[in-house]
Amino acid sequence: MRLSLIYLTLWARALGVNIIENMSQVIKCGLGSAGSASDRGPAWSIGGVAESTTRGMGRAAMTAGGLVSTSWWLRGPKRVFDVVVTSLIVVVLSPVLLIAAGLIKATSRGPVFFVQERGGREGRPFAVYKFRTMSGARKPDPNELVPLDHPEITRVGWWLRRFKIDELPQLFNVLKGDMSLVGPRPTLMDQIEAYDDFQRQRLLVRPGITGLAQTHGNTMMSWDERILYDVAYVRRCGLFLDLYILIRTVLVVILGETAMTRPFAKTRYGSAIPGGHSGQDAIFSKTTWPKNGDCP
């Protein structure tokens, strides 16, 4: 009963606190009323090219110096999709969420949920929710990738991680507007503070529950390669890419990360980052962040 109340409270907060703000943003973006340049605030520039000059360039902007995809998908429909689909997933998977929470509580000491401050879009901090899969006394190491065979993962935690159930509480982060279903994974604030200019590009869209890096190897690849996948997503983000990533996510759950691992250089996304990080093809300078609430 207590777990059910916690679960319902999270859902109510996620829907109630932000639904009006989120829908007003969707309406503003979806109707194309982006406002004047002064209303939107100063833009970013990449390689000396202002963001405003990349608007309307479509796919060309992604490979010819654009900071972020200019797809219509980012101007409202993506957020509508997130809210509608996430709400349906929460309803359908409610029994899974409750069973997972009960097993965690019954088999190991510590809280059911692992709550941690991560960096969202534009580096803004927010609390991310996960089911706890490791020993309750463990402190996270920002420099450590945690593979499935990590010794501190609990027995129940192994199954939750293997089938990605541990990430399901982040559906409430999506409803709150902190995250999207698809996007770069949110990282620790300490990691964000250490980003170089190239790596900061992954902060230009909402972080996601799943993404290109997570469906092409995730912890099986190096951190630098995951960054390349994230930047490629930012430049190419669109409806069909999001659907493709969601389909690959299902395959990762079924087949495992090892079977789905693909080196970045051997994928079609490599063309979005000619020369890779070392080539510094996409060095950009930050003037100021866009105003809070702007699209995408």
C-alpha cells in the first residue's frame, strides 16, 4: 500500500506541477510563434555561424555547421509525443513498476528509488529518478562506467538493469518536462562542469531515457564515443530518428547491449562529425544560453 502511494504521488506531481507550463510551451512552439530575436534571447554560434542563420536550412544545418537540428519535430510535436506516449506507458507498465519496487524493498537495505542531481538541457540541474540497483551505501563515481557485471549490483538490480526496468521511473521526469523519451543521457553536474566546447553540444536538447549511444553499445563503448553519438543526435534529431531509436531500444532489451554495439565510425552518423572530436570540426563559442522555456 505504501509503495502504491509513493508511485501515485510521483505521477500526480509529474502531471500536476508542470502540465500547464508544458502545454503552453508546446502551443507556443507548435504554432510557430517563436517570437522575435530579442524575445528569444541571444543565440549560440558555431564556428562563427549564429544559430539564427541556420534556421530554415533543415538537414544541411546539421552537417554544415548547425548547432542543432532545425526539424519541425523539435518545435512542439516532440513534446506532445513525449507526454502522450509516456502517460500510456506509465499506465500499461504500472504493475511492473510496483513489482520492481516491492522486490527492491524486500531483498536489500536502502531506499527503493535512487535520486540524483543531473544536468538537463542547457546544463540546468534536476533530480533524476531510478530504481536502486546497487548497494544502498555506495557513492557514485562520476568517472566510472558501471557494466552489468559490476560487483556492487544486487541480484534484483542485475535483472532490473538487464531489461532496463531501472530506468522506468524516469518516465516521471519526462512528464515533468525535465527529460524526453529520446535524447542524450543526463550526466552528473561535475561531469558537465568539466565539458569542453565540443561536449557541451549534447546539452542543447532535453536529455532522454534512451538515445543513440544507449542503442549502439552504451557502457560497452568509451565515454568519448558516446559523446560522438550524442552530438550526432543533436544535429540530426527528428521524428524518424526518434522512432528508430525507440525500436532499437526494444531490441537492446531483448538481445542485450553487446549484440547491438556498433563503432561510431562505421555508422551513418559518422558523417555528422567529420574527423570526430579530435578534428575539432564543430568548435563553437557560447555567448549566452537561450531564454528558459524556448524551443526545442
